[in-house]
Amino acid sequence: MSQENYRVFNSILDNDFYKFTMQCAVVKLFPNTKGRYKFINRGKHEFPEGFAQAMQQSVNQMSQLKLTKEEKAFLKASCPYLNPAYIDFLEGYRYDPSEVKITQNGSDFQMEVEGLWYRTILWEVPLLAMVSELYYKLTNATQWSDGQIIENTIEKVKFYENLGVVFAEFGTRRRHSYYVHNLVMQTLTKSQKYNFSGSSNVHLAMKYQVKPIGTHAHEWFMFHAAEYGYKMSNALSLEHWVDVFRGDLGIALSDTYTTDVFFKQFDKKFSKLFDGVRHDSGDPIVFAEKTIEHYKKFGINPLSKYIIFSDGLNPEKVKSIAEACKGKIGISFGIGTNLTNDVGLRPMNIVMKLTEVLTRDNEWVSTVKLSDEPNKHTGDPRMIELAKELLQIK
């Protein structure tokens, strides 16, 4: 195959919105921090011969991407909270393939990223999307026809409309391919339904004139824990977010060090200031009950706040959550793989995590994530145990 056959990305904005919002904050507050990321093959997928070479070709082509005048104008018009200095910075930003290290030994594929955090922060989502697209291509996996994918998407739109819930598309990182992602977005926006709120993918949000959606990810909190300590992580992460965005982008991610720990530090100030919280692990209905009680404790009407559910959603799961939360708290849904990789094939179970940061005292510190599902904890086992002890997590 020629190198052109392995091109996966054609726009620098083909990425999750929260990568740009976090990059904006990192450029402003932590320009000297370095980070390391590692690919984690949760699904134990076996990679075909030549996969690493195909990935390397695709990674190399990322250096050709740059912000166009039209894309810059879109960001200025749609995202006024991204300051002009950052947007000018992004115009000059180029991916550096030397930051990505790719190896393959038999069917075992490994990938790591290292460099200044404000630069490397943009790699995670494109690399995961690349892995997924090239895996299906190189294994000659046959997906449903376009007609089947469109019909399947329309059925989901009708289901969510009948259910009366608002949902967004969050499926870049584990999409089947750009082609399928684009087809799904085309179908979602053609429906012109009131309950489709936008996309986490900035390029496709621009292409289809919908709202780009996102705030921050686990790595924002993981960095703060490594730099400032586990007990300070949630509070300082939120304080710094407010320092940069001044009340915009107000959905707080709650489960980097378990929801129970988060709510201890999500005090009345934060509870009033942030528009709501995002659920990403553990039992969603239990989480909703805890969230409702948390707001009531501070005399805040839960119906004035939102929960964004985003953990492995499908129509049945959305229905059960909606029925449990109806009339109790505002809800919305960020649906990923079930929209962009529901094509008759086994979706890949892959992640890429921030594993270490070079702190201000010039030492590499391992990062950990303690989600509400113990089997989703990530990081050095010793650091996980230390975090659990300090945060009194059983």
C-alpha cells in the first residue's frame, strides 16, 4: 500500500473538544510541564503483521495538519472563551511525530508519547482513532453497508426523541473510521431533531454547524494529583479551571479519584459555580442519587443542575437512566462507541492514559486514576495503593 492509503486525518480539529480546552489551560498555566502517555490494549486485541508500520505512516502525516483560516474563524465565533492568544498559538501548532514511539512484537502492539504537555495533549484521541481505523482496515473486517448504518442511526435518533432525552455524539476515540463517523454525523444532523445537542469532535461540529461539546478529561485531575498531591487534586483542578475559563465550560468530571472523594471537595462554591457534573464510571443511577443528595445538602435545586452521562451508553442504558432521573435533576447523554462504531463488528476496547508528569521539582511522578469501577484503576500499583490510603478509599 502507498502511504496515502494510511492517511486517517485531514483536519487538525478532528479531535475531541476537551483536548483543545485543556490545551488552552495548559499553555496558560503549565507551559513547562512534560508528560508521558501510554497505549493500553484493554481488549487484548491481536494486531496484524505490519500494523506498526501503517501506524507510523499515519502518525508521520499528522505533521502536515494546520489550522485553516476557516477553522480559526469558526473557533473565534463559536468558542469565545478560548482566548485570542491561544487560537493564534493553535494556528502555529504542528504535530511532531518524534513525540510518538511505536513498536510491535508479533501481535503485541505498543505505543507511547512523551514531550511538553501542552504539545502532547493533542495526540491521545487521534492515535486511538488511528488504531481503530487501521486495525479494521488491515484485518479486512467488513462492516455493515452505508444504508444499514444510516438506518441504525435513524432508529436511535427516533428512540431518543421518543424518550425525550438530549444527547450528543462523543465517539471520536473509538470510531470505526472517519468515513463511518462522518456518515453518522450526517445522519444525526439531517434529522434536525431538537434533542441532538452537538458533537465532541470539533471538525465535524464545524462541518455540520452544531455545537462543539466538552470541558476537561481525567488527565487534568491526574496531573494536579502528581503535582500537588492527591488530597489537593480535585479542588485545585477546579480552581485552576475557573481561573482560566471564568465560569464557562462548567461541567466537572467527578470520578478521577472516585465520586465519594470528589463530592467531599466539590463544596458549595463549586456546586453553585459549575453547571453540573459528568458521570464516566460506576453505576449511573447510584451516581445520580448521590449527586441529587449533594445538591440538596447545599440548598441547591437539582433541577437547576445537570448530569452528563458518558460511560458506555446504548439505548437500553439511556432509557433506564432517564426513567430513574426523570423530574429529579437535569440530564444529558454523551454517546460514543454505540454511535460511531456500531457497524456489525466488535468495537475495540483501547485507551491511552497520561502515565507520568515531570513536576516542578524536575522529577517524573506516576499518575493514577481511581474510577468508580475498581477494574478500571490505572497507574503504578504502588501509587494506586498510596492514593487509596491517603484518600481513605477502601
